[in-house]
Amino acid sequence: MTKLKFALIGTGFWAQYQLAGWKEIDGAECVAVCDLSLEKAEDIGRRFSISNIYDDINALLLSRELDFVDIVTDVDSHSPLAMAAIERGVAVVCQKPLAPSLEIAQEMCRQARSWRVPLLVHENWRWQRPLRRLKEIIDSGVLGTLVRGRIDYANSFPVFDNQPFLKPLERFILTDIGTHILDVSRFLFGEAEELYCQTRKIHENICGEDVATVLMRKRSGLTVTCNMSYASRWEFDRFPQTMVSIEGTTAGVALGRDFEITVYEDGRANCERVHIPDYPWANPEYALIHASIVDCHRNLLSELSGQAKAETTGDDNLRTLELVYAAYQSAEQRASVLLT
Ligand code: 89V
């Protein structure tokens, strides 16, 4: 397979893991690094033996033949960076959230369609192995008709230590985690028709909300609750684990602590533990997330190389962003929001 050539744009906390994730799969090679800070770009270039270093995306795009760019920068820069690539026919992989508003994200997707250039979102949460296994169990039919679902992401992990840029965000947990958890609710349970959200701010030293509770009615009639918090203490710090419980008419299933999945059927509890690949470059605290980067990249590359359609295209991710921004609207208006 010929290797697609890409440039990494942005050298923050996630950049090293994005590059390490691409190196785990055949078919893509990073040939350049671009960051407003040449020093930071040179540093990560040295660590990954990439010698083509830029501090300007236009200079990068003019001087290198690229198949795609991997944008790993702050959300406000996603649109201009993506448009610079799209207008030169260069495909885009962009970090979540795709854009700071639904309107900007819609325009990015419109432009990508108009230029016939792939715009894909690196939305990796649904690629966590326990959640893929949960979907298999749902699709097996063993649960019968689904009655209610609950997705919990609640911990007290000091996420701001590694990602200080999250502190000043006026809109925090729904844009940081809601983009993941609400995407998982779509992956597991389909599209929603109504949403209600309440938010809270517990941490004193941040600007945005750090607790959000989202209740949805899915098109299937299923009620799904998504509980998100960076201010909750449990018997252990659950970061970055997502717990899921699903009630069905013939069985229930729970994704519990440390990737244990239990199906409760006819008074029996059938347990299995999902294996998480262990990569030497992964940060142990983020191992679950870092492993999902690899599987997400593998799926995105299948579209970039023309072999298949990726799951998290920009157009697909618009449905997730619609939930995120509808949640803010609901919390602000203290009313449920009907979705298109
Ligand atoms: O993976 C992420 O998107 C991070 C985290 C969920 C750790 O906060 O922002």
C-alpha cells in the first residue's frame, strides 16, 4: 500500500499521541510539522524524525505535496486551517470539536462538499474497544427491545493540568466531553428527536460548566441519559472510563469498572473483560483514549485511501455537534429542544 503523505498542524498535548497513533498503522507518513511556534514544531519534528518544519500553513501547502493534513490545534483555528487545505484539494482530518459553533461547522462541511475534498473528524471515543463490544451486544438482539440507556462519564481527574486551554473556555464540558459522549449515544442508540440539558459549574477556577446532564428521546423511542462531570469523586478515579447501562425487555447489559461488560439474562450474569491494546508510547492515565486513537486513524485512513467510508466524517459529526449546541440552548432556555 502506498503511504499517504500528511502534515501535522499543531504541537500541543495531543500532537505526540496523534503522530504515534499514525505510526502504528501502515499507509500514512507524516512528512511535515506546522505550528505558529517554530521551536515547538522543531521539537516534535526532532522527536519523530520529521525535518520539514513550518510556522505558516500557506507556506506548507505551497511547498509540499500532501494527501491530507491532521489538524490538532485549538478549536477557533480549525475552520481557517481546514479551509486553507480544502481550497488546495488537500483532505482534512480535524480534532473535535470541529468548530466553535454549529454554523461554522456546517459551512466547513459545505465547502468540503463543494470542493469534493474529504473533511473527517478525529472523534475517537466511539473507537474505544469496550464501546465497540457493547454495540455488538446491542446488535446481537440479546437485549430484546431497548427500554432505557444511560452513559456516565464522571470523575475528578485534574484534566486542566495537561490541557490548561480548557480552563478559560466559556463552554467547557459539553464541547470537550459532550462531543465524545453524545457521539457515543448516536453510535450506540441512533439519532435523537428531543433533548433536555442541565449544566452546573463546580470548579471555582474555571470559566465554563464542568457538569452536564443530558436527557434525550431517540427516534426509536428510547430514553437515553448522558451524565458528564469533571467534579465527581467515586470509589476510584474513573478517568477516562465511560460506564454504560442498558435495560432491555429480555436482558440488561452494563459496562462497568475496568472494561468489564456484564449481560444480565434469566437471572444469570455473563461477564467478560474487554482487552485494551497497550502501546508503549501511551500515557498510562490516558491509555484507553490513546488506544482508540489508533483504531480511529485506521478507519479514517480507509476513506482517505479510497477503500471505504469513514464513520466520523464532517457531515456525520454535524449530527453530534447539533446535540452539543442544542444542549447549551436547552440549558440556557431551561426547556427541551426538538431536533431536526
Ligand atoms: O480526549 C479528549 O478529547 C480530551 C479529554 C476527554 C481527555 O478531556 O479533551
